[in-house]
Amino acid sequence: MPQNTVDLAIVGGGPVGLFAAYYSGLRNISCSIIESLPALGGRLVSVFPEKFIYDVPGFPKIRARDLASNLIKQAQQSSPTICLNERVEKILKVNAGFELATPLGKHHAKSVLIVGGIGVASPQKHSAPGAAKFEEKGIEYIVSDPEKYRDKHVVVVGGGDSAIDWAQELTSIAASTTLVHRTARFRAHERNIAQLKESGARIITDAEITSFEGNTHLHQVIIKHKNNLAEDTVLRADHALIMFGFRTDLSFMQDWSIELSADQDQILVNEKMETSLLGVYAAGDIASHAAKITLLATGFGEAAIAVNFAKTFLDPNEDSQPMYSTSIAESRKQS
């Protein structure tokens, strides 16, 4: 292998990738982070930097950008090689390791952990008439500055945690906040739903927006109720936040010898976070297995599992079960 070969190449510099880099240091695994975006932090900084995160252990709540900053500082303790603005386009098995090709060159590693960083996730767009016309003219898919919505009439569309959280948070600063969801069943945590109902936000369920209207800027939305018992609702809207989540297409990976899910939007892994290609692991949202729970907290756990089994892949004489981090730190002080 080339002289600059690392033990583990981490594809993706989001929160799970950053924790994987830190954890690699605990196990004396040299690593690199290859990220398609110009900065580390993933969606915590590129999609919802001002959003509060509520389900990370040790933090009752923390802004996404602050969590990203902490994770970056933590990862830097392991001195990873950081490569930004590089999308991994190919992973090839070569000799005793892997070659990762990006538009800027080639990277070499003895093992690989894929946690994102492939630059293919994009927000799912609304398809109603006017959605494309008013994009960035009242229709947004990412909240970059909550102050934009102060004293404005805001409609949030979606039923997941992001939609629920933003609807609740904006209620305190917007002139009005309305949540519109196509069913009465939400895909969010129960406590968050209860808090939204207590916040004073208007909630419209079993309904869909059929049209976005205005002149040069969004002015109103037309809402059709599914039960057909109510007339269409015309709702004033200075802004509409579309929170349908992100769509990932991994079909370009078909010739990488890595097995994908039926929808080709996730990588299949086993209980060790191993993919179908020996020496390549996956963790976080991009990974799929029978017990999958899509949470940031479980993504961190999957990263630790992947790193520990990568350790035994690199050296079969090593144990996948590590010492406690306190014991590791103490042993390093003594040495």
C-alpha cells in the first residue's frame, strides 16, 4: 500500500463520522475523514444549524451547530487527516486495502467506514403548483436563520420531528404558525407532539397543500381536506417550510460490490456493521439492518461497533471489546 495509507477511511464528516474518527483514536486506529461538503458537521451545519437537538445523551437540548462544534473538537483529538470538498465516487479493493477515488485524487486505506459524505442526499420537494416558482421566495426546505420568520405567517408542512420541532419553536416569534400534515398520525416523538399541541400552533391534519400562490413572493396556500366534508382552506402564508426529509440515491454504488437495500437508498450491514464487501463498514442513516432505529444516538453506537470490528479486521489478534475509555486514558497517561 502507498506510504500515506491510513488504517480507516471514514467517508462522511457528519456527526457519526466525527464520532467514528474520535473513537478510532481510542483504539489507536489512524484515520482520514473524506467529506463532500466544504465543512465538517454534515446536516447539523448545512441543513439545520439553528435547530435544537433533544435526543443526544448528556444534553437536555443543544443547538445543532454547537453539537457539531463539540464533535469536531472531540474528533480532532485523534488527529484525523481531513479532506473536504471531495466526494467519493468509487471504492475499489486493491491489494491489501482499498482505493477511494474522488475528483481531486485517490486515497488509500486498509479499511473503510461509510457514514455519508457521498453528496447525494437532497431535500424531498413539494410537487403542488407554485412550489417551484416560490422556492427561496417564501418556500424553504432548510431553516438557516429563524429570525427570518419573526412576525411572519408561517406554514410548516410535514409530520416528522423536524416539522414538529420547527413549528413549536417558531410559534414564539411568528405572527402565526400552522402545521399541515397529510394524515392524523405523526412520525415524531410523542413528547414533542404533545408540546406542539400545547404551544398554540394551529394543527391541520388529513389535509394537503394543493397550491402555492402569490405574485413575486408567496402570499397564501390552498389546503384541501381529505375527508371532503370541509371546503378548501385559504391560508395566509409569508413562508412555507417543507419538511419532507431527504432523499438518498445510492444506485451509482451498484458496481462497488456493496449490497444495497431494495430502494437503493441504504447500505445493508450485519450486526458488526459490515457490508457485503469485507473490510468495508457502514453506520448512521446510510446503514440498514434488522434492528435499525434512525436516531443520532444509535448512529454514534453503530460507529463504535464498526470501529471496534474494523480493529479486529486490521489485526485478528485484537479484541473487538475495548477497555472503558477511562481505562484507556489512564493507561496512556502512565505510558
